[in-house]
Amino acid sequence: MLAIIGGSGLTRLAGLAVSHRQVASTPYGEPSAALSFGHLAGRPVVFLARHGDQHGIPPHQVNYRANIWALAEARVLGIVAVAAVGSIRADLKPGDLVLPEQIIDYTWGRPSTFHEGPGATVAHIDFTEPYDHALRQRLRAAAAATGSRLADAAVYAATQGPRLESAAEINRLERDGADVVGMTGMPEAALARELALPYAAINVVANFAAGRGDSRAGISLEAIHAVLAASMQQVHAIIETMLGDDD
């Protein structure tokens, strides 16, 4: 069973025939929302809204540990995370889909490991390749089958939020090698790795980042919502195709 974590623009998974919802309890508190179990393209799926059912939890207050722990307890075999991003690169335009392959973490103060607290031992995970190769391959193949362009080999910068970045900060991220910027990719990816859960992400470019393209003088939140509403149809198609092609 695959897990889908929905971000901004994806609080519900269209086409998911929900069989039941489960309110999970974890050692780290409650997840963002109840887990929605069901079938999509004839395959079992569990869906979790990262920001809550009403999109009321800001990125820096998401209980990432509870979310990942709850999915592990549900015995999922992998996680596909969907998230909106801003584009730093000129060739990645609003509405484009991105399959990131690397992460730079700029977040701070977020509980970011399961290996702490009384009785815990020091544990290190290999994070050389933060996204699962096999899951990325499946997403890439599904995108090709649906005719969707999925930009590959992007570096995702995870910032603290909830505010958007300044133009100078985006310049810094570009110098660091980042291609897109978002607020939820970490510690989500690292926590999944700690529990040996294959994890990959689909990023939806919602806008040009501050100081770039049509965001040079400012970012329109209304335009972001419009782009996400239109682009999520492609995301649905990719996920459904990926599941339908599963052996």
C-alpha cells in the first residue's frame, strides 16, 4: 500500500474511494489529519493531508514525526509527497511539475529525528540520495505515460516559512545550487529515511520565487491558488497511472 501526502492544493485525493478514516495516535502526538484509507486505480492507498483537512497547519507547525510514524504504523510500502514550490530557475515556470533529486535544508527548530529522548541511542542515516530511486522511476514513467512534462534533477531548498522568502534570500539559494524552494520537504524526507520508508516527491511550481520572472516586484497569492488548482489535475493523473501500472 502506497501513502500519498498532500500539500497546498491537495487536501483531498480526487478519485480515492475511501473505505474508512482512522485517527492515529503516536508517541509524538497526533498527525495533521485522520488517515484516509481506500482504493485508487484499483490499488490500496492511504492519504494524509499535511496541513490538515482545512489546510490550517502552517509548515513550521506540521507534526512531521507524527505524520511519518502514523504512516509507518499503517504499514505503507512507500510515500509520495506532493508539495507546492517556487521556481528559482527561469526554465521552470508556474504550472510545471518537478521531480526533485536533492535537498538543501534551511529549516530550524523543527523536531527532526526519532532518535532522541530518554533511552535513545545516537543514530545516523545515509542521506546522500534523499529520494528513493525506484519511486522516482515509477513517477517518471507515469508522467511520460500521461504526457505530462516532469522536470528532473532539481535541487529542493527547504525553508522555514510560513512567510515567503526575500529576493536576496532567493539569490542566496541560487548561489547554493537550489532550483526550487518550498517549506515542507524537511524533515519529512529524513524522517521517512529513518524508518526505512521509500520516499519521493512531486513538486508543483506555483510561482516564480521572489525577484524572479513575474514575481520580480512581488508575489500574487491569488495567482498561486489558481495555478495549483489547474496543475493538481496532472498530479492526480500521474499518481493514478503509477498505481494502475503497479504489478
